[in-house]
Amino acid sequence: MSKKILVTGGTGYIGSHTVVELHNAGYTPILVDNLSNSSVKILDQIEKIIGVKPEFYEFDLCDTEKVNAFISEHSDISGIIHFAASKAVGESVQNPLKYYHNNFFSLINLLESYREKPINFVFSSSCTVYGEPDVLPVNEAAPVKKATSPYGNTKQIAEEILEETAKAASNYNIIALRYFNPVGAHESALIGELPIGVPQNLLPFITQTAIGKREKLTVFGDDYDTPDGSAVRDYIHVVDLAKAHVAAIQLLEKGNPNGNYDVFNVGTGNGYSVLEAISAFEKASGKPLNYVVGPRREGDIIKVWGDVTKSADQLGWKAQLGIDEMMASAWAWEKYLSENPIQ
Ligand code: NAD
Ligand code: WQD
């Protein structure tokens, strides 16, 4: 019988791709999602890819009773990958309490339901905890800087909660993965990023502009201290990111020699500017992109990319897909969505 892995936020962008990779690695994913930022139709899309419809339960992980009942009923869960959270930086500034409530109550409910019970736990963190790094590429030993948004603060505090919980109780075996910028979609173009409303992130805005849903892209500043003046990020293909979660579960199952709390950067180690990302998209899609340069976006980091040595040496994972595949898959997904709307 294959090991059962709970994937919270499993119908979401990264969660759905991780469900596919868990299945491919011989695990049985079981999904929980309240569908606050995803569609139940994603289950059908996943079924088209892996041939089986994953087990799915719809409820809010902030509901303590429901979490406890679910965990009691599923005592055969051997690991948890916790994606479920609110993640829009701008919204978090407008509505901080929504973010503190959702991102902390869901996490704490899950952790408390495993008091004295061994659990392997992988957490979705973010390079946002580094702020504007002093040294690039940024490694896991770099200082965590004061968050510039309530969202970023929830990730920093969540890491502290996890570290202190692991220190106090050895039944928790925890890995936090600090994602850089996930982009792209599964090669089947059946799952991908599903932004609700106006996309905040670069790639969905690029693809929606290219398909004609948006009139133009605004590049938020080209007067930064970077080679072409636009901001630099470490974009990582969402499928590579998904595979990093399988590697993290496998490391926890084997026993992490670093102890029962650890952190890994999950990026490619390469930085691309916004203008370079646009050029890569135009090359991959064959479509010139309509964009203008506008003012900087408040709170943006100028440049960040990851030192991914620790993940290669100790997690046994390294990104395989490059910027061309990221852009081509993002475009294929946008074209699929234009003919097969999923909401
Ligand atoms: P997403 O919004 O697509 O997926 C999150 C899923 O969690 C959604 O399906 C949503 O419905 C669900 N959810 C939210 N709150 C819930 C709750 N209380 N109970 C049950 N389900 C709930 O986001 P994503 O891009 O897949 O991100 C997944 C995780 O990775 C998040 O924790 C996010 O903070 C983190 N992350 C994302 C990025 C990124 O750029 N996408 C970067 C770094 C970290
Ligand atoms: C990338 C670059 C923008 C849109 C955010 C969160 C982070 C994580 C990933 C959750 C920046 C530029 C963007 C546009 C643009 N999310 N841009 N025009 O800001 O690096 O990270 O998403 O964990 O926590 O902070 O990603 O995709 O928003 O921006 O010029 O219309 O593209 O200024 O330089 P970001 P992004």
C-alpha cells in the first residue's frame, strides 16, 4: 500500500502540480482545500493527467473541529505538505487580519492535531523572508529581514512556530521550503496558475496580455541598479518546485541528518530581469508582447536569486527546467484556458 500524503491547498497552483508528482513517485495524495482560491474542477484536470481522481475533502483548515475529526479519521497519513494559505501580498496590506487568521490558524490546527504523534511535515515558505538580501546569491543562513508585508510576516512567523515546535517535540519532523518565483505549468497544459481577477504576479499578467485579456503589461520600473534597470528574480518552473516537495518528504522518511527542523532554498540559482523574462516569453511564444515601462511598485525587492547548493547537496534536488520551458508552458496553459475556461 503506497504511503498517504496529505496535501493541503491541493487544488491550488503549486499543490495541484505536487499532487501529480507525488502520484508519479508512488505516493497516494489526499487533498484538503476550502476552494477559496481554486476550483474543484482541478480534480478532473489532475485525473486527466494521472488517470485517477485524487481523494478530496472540502473544508476550512481554520476549523479546529473539522481538522481534528479529519486527522482522527485518517490515521494512515504518513506526511503532510502544507500549501494552504492566503498569498496575495497587496491584499495582505489591505486586510492583514485575514492573513494572520488564515495562515496561522490553519497551520496551528494541523500541528496541534499531531501532538505526540509522529508526522513528517513540509511547509511552503518563501524567499520573501530574506527581504532585500545583502549578499547574492542568498543562502539559507542569510538573516531573515523585517517583512515588508503582513503576508511576508506570516511566513516568517510560521517558520518560527515550526522551528520552536520541532525543538520542543521530537515527533514533528519538519522541512520549510523557501520558494523563489514559481512560474509555468504542467507540460500537458491541463493545470497551471489560475489567478482570480487581475493577476498580481508577472507571468500570468504576461500571458493574459499575450492572449488579449489585458491590453498591455506595465514593467514596474527600469531604473533599478541592475544590468537593464528592471528588477531581477529567480524564476523556477512549478514542476521542478513540485518535485522538490517529493524530495523533502523522502528526506524526512529517510531521516534528515540535520535534525527535525530544516530549511531549503528552492530556486534555480539564476536571476532574470523583468525585461529578460519578457524577451524569453516572446521567444518561446513567438508573440511580441505589448508592454510599457511605468513607475516602480511599492515594496518591490530590486534583485534576489537563490544559492541552491544546500538543496542539491542535502535535499538531493536540483531544478531541471530552464526559462524557455517556463515561458512555453505558461503560454500553452493560457491558450488552453482561453478555449477551456476553468473557474
Ligand atoms: P494558491 O492560492 O493557488 O493555493 C493555495 C490553496 O490553499 C488554494 O487552493 C486555496 O483555496 C487553499 N486554501 C487557502 N486557505 C485555506 C484554508 N484555510 N483551508 C483550506 N484551504 C485553503 O497558492 P499557491 O501559489 O499554490 O501557493 C501555495 C503556497 O505556496 C502558499 O502557502 C503560498 O504562500 C506559498 N508560496 C507561493 C508562491 C507563489 O509565488 N505562488 C511563492 C512562495 C510561496
Ligand atoms: C516579479 C517581478 C515586479 C507584475 C511575489 C511575492 C512573493 C511570492 C511571489 C508568495 C517584480 C515585476 C510584476 C507586473 C511587473 N508570492 N512585475 N509588472 O513580487 O517577486 O513576489 O510573488 O509567496 O512573496 O512577493 O513576484 O510576479 O509579483 O513580480 O513589472 O505586472 O515582476 O515588479 O520585479 P514578486 P511578481
